Amino acid sequence: MLALPFDTMDQARLARDPAYDGIFFIAVRTTGIYCRPVCRVRQPLTRNITFFPSAAACEKAGYRPCLKCRPESAPFCPAWNGTRTTVERACKLIDGGALDGDGTVTMLALRCGVGARHLTRLFHQHLGASPVEVAQTRRVQRAMQMIAHSDLSMTEIALASGFGSLRRFNEVIAARYARTPTALRRVRPHDVTTKAVDT
């Protein structure tokens, strides 16, 4: 759930204010892509955007990550501190692979000292997505970092980022980015052009 008013977020993204980077994400209905508030692409019309609290919530709603601002590189949201420490701890465990392989939400919840249903409710409350959906997004984000910044083979990247197989890795990356992992590697981050939006 987003705590900020729509107008505040809209002003922040129009100003590309770095203070809001990682606090919310912008989904553009006309392109099907989501971005960080600091993205340098041409600004879409306000009527064409929706704000989400996390990358996972954007992807759950059917949006693809922007290849220019790379949502996987957004900083950790400072608003999660304090009373949201359970979600923060769970996300750190997810980053460590807690839901890769045989890991389950029940096992993750036990490590956080809560029940699985309660943990799922907290995730929906703070991130707008379930632990499994967050884990899927983080898996893709880890893979994209390695595709862009390493010379590892695609098989090595698939396994290191938590995918069970190269085939599943290829399917998920192609579905999220509308390009194969190999095609994404050929396009370095600074060379990527994002589809123009309706202005």
C-alpha cells in the first residue's frame, strides 16, 4: 500500500527527484513498462500512469521492467524501517535464496517468527505482492545484474540467480523483457532505448 498522495508522487516523478527512488515505481499503461522515479525517458502523461509500491507489484499487474532505468538497481526502500522489520527481514532472506529451490513461504515465515498467512498479509500490505512474487522478481533482478555486468554463461547466471533450469530462466526473462537473455546482453545498459510513450 502506498502511503504517499498521488499528487506528491506525480510531482516527484516529473522532477525526477532521487529522494523518492525505491519508494515507489511508475507503471505506464500505454507502453506496459514500469520505471523508477528517476528514469530519464520522456515523461508520460499523468493520465497514463499508475503508481506501485514495489517492482513485484508492477510485474504482478503485468508490466515489464524498463531497460533504461533498470528497476533492479533501485535502492532499498528506507520507508520499510521501524515497524516493517518483519518484511525487511523476509526480503533479506529472499535475497539470500530462501525461496529458491525447495524453499517455501512456510519455512520463510518460521525464520521470521510469524505464520505463513500473516507474512503473506504483511507483504501484500507493504509491497502489494506475495513473498513468492517478490522472490520471482528478485530472481529476475539478480539475473539482469549478471547479464549486464558479468561474462558468466547463461547457464551459470540461471543457476546463480536461483532459477531451477536454463529453460525456465530463458522463458521468464523473455516474458519479462520481450527479449532473450542473449539479446539483452548485447544491449549494454547505456545503449538501451526505451519505447517512446504517448505524450
